[in-house]
Amino acid sequence: MFVLPDGKAHQDEVLARVKVLGATYEGADATLYAIDLAPEVDFDVIADYLLVCEDHGWVDCRWAPQPQPHGTGDLLN
């Protein structure tokens, strides 16, 4: 997730809501975040919320197609 200039005032709100929905995040800097979902977290709920944030012009997001057939552990072995 990339926080756009118009979204700076809503950044804390967006990140807090992501956590309430069950995800965690990692920040590369003050504008770029990786949203992390455990297997039990509903991807669609997080994606739907972030799409609303995109519609408001607060963020820009990219994600891998879902569902993913394998976890990242399979990629390393």
C-alpha cells in the first residue's frame, strides 16, 4: 500500500482499521507499507476496505491474485 499525498491526513486511520480487520503491516518508510495477512484473515475484507480508500484517493495498492495456491514456505523449499 502506498499512501498518497491526499491520504496523509488519514494514514493513521487506515492503518488502524487494517489492524482491526485482522492484518498487520510493515512500513518501508512513511508512505510505503506491506500489508500482511495470516491464513485465517479474510483477504476480501481487507481488499474491499483498501479499495474504498483508493476511491477516496488516500492510497494506491497492488496485490497478488487470490487465492494463492501455496504459502511462501513452498517457494523456499
